[in-house]
Amino acid sequence: MDHASRVTDFMSARIPLAILGISGRMGRTLLAGIDNSTDLKLSGGLDSADSRWVNQDAGGLAGPSAAGIVISSDPATAIRGAQAAIVFALPTGTPLIVAACVAAKCPLVLGTTGHTAEQLAVIDAATKQIPIVMTSNFSLGVNLLFKLAELTAKTLNADYDIEIFEAHHKHKKDAPSGTALTLGESAAKGRGTTLGKEGVYARHGETGARERGKIGFSVLRGGDIIGDHTVTFAGPGERIELTHRAHDRMSFAQGALQAARRLVGKPPGKYSMQDVLGF
């Protein structure tokens, strides 16, 4: 067998993945993660119709390993031949992407946040037909933080006020971040309540004393901050702080790629990173 044939056989054994939102920050990081893997390969890419990368060779983004793959603005075209798709894009595009994945029976790793109730309903309906991993954050450390927030809230009584702070780059469009909201939901679960009942998202003017049991949020947007999250439990005479700071997007990308690996062959359903990581 010649060298070219060996390379072809080696690549054919890899799991083909479609990256949707391929030219974005996370899309490019996912491409680097695929390039550094031994069991994955790029099979297709999606970008918005007004992107300069549409109809261009993905090799221009990812290098020689993605050469020959043309970036599309059509979800159905982008996922053709993929065993799983990963999307980090604006939530407005989610319904079309989900519909294409359902039609192709393609498992979906959904990293997009900020969905409306109607968009979430589309996703929930799709989980009856395909497996979908949906989470606000793919980082191993952040998913540990979710569990720690729940356990800490369960252990401490309501004398400990819960406040969640998050910081992201100035281009992030939703606030609080999906990760911050999940932290709030985790803490509320630990307290035996819901974030819908206890969440406080704005303070201005004469707000009065803090109500017992409330879960507060504060947000910073600026610069190129990748993602910082802190859950504070402020009690009588002491303060407990649980913090995660992301230094590189690759931690998120590796989690998303692991989720894609785990989805291949799974039955339809809604999966979390807790399922992927076996927590």
C-alpha cells in the first residue's frame, strides 16, 4: 500500500464532523481541536450568508487538513456526510439548523445560548428524533462548578446570600451569560427552589434591603475577556467564593468535541455535559 492510500485509510477511520458557525471564535477553535485530534475530521462547514468565507475552501481557515471542503450557507449542505454537527452561532439560525439535522438524522451538539421560548420549543421537539447535547458551557471546570454551586447551596441555609458575577468580551450579545444562568439554576436546585422564583437581574435606585433567599446577578462586558464566573455565598462573618476563569477557548472546544464523540450512535434525547462527563 502506498503512502497516499495509507493516509486515505487513516482519514476514513476518523469521525466526520460538521462545524456550524465555522469562522467565529469558537468555530476556529474547534477547527484547531479537530486538527490536533487523531479520531476526528472536518466534513463540512456552515457560515452566515453574508460571510466572506461562504463558497470558500475551509483550508483557508483550518489549514491543509480541511482543504477541499467548501463552506456553505445552507445547513443541509453543511451537514451532509457528518456523523455529528457542532454549532456555536446566533440563536436566530437554530431552527433551520435543527430542522436540517432532524431531516438528516444527524446528532447535534448545541453551544448556542440566548434562545427564545419558541426556539427552545423547536429544540425540545427535535430531541424526540435525534440526540442533542445542549449546555451553556462545555468546560470540564465549569461543569464541576455547576455541581459545587448546587452542593454548597444545599449545605448552607438562606442566611448565606447568593450572588453570581460574570464577565465576558464586549462582543457578547446576551446577558447574563448562559453559564451564569445555569449556575443560578444549580444554586436554586440546591436550595429546593427555582431561579424563576428567586432570580434578581437588576438593581437601580432605592431597591430596599435584600430579600432573603434571592439569587442576584451582576455582569461585566469589556475587552477580550473569554469568560469569568464567580458564585459568592455571603453569610454572617464569612464569604465563600467559587470561581472559574477561562484562559483559552480550547477548554470549551475540547468539551464540545468530546460531546460529539459521545453522541454518535446514541438514541434520540436531550443530553447534558453532566451526561457526557458521567457526573
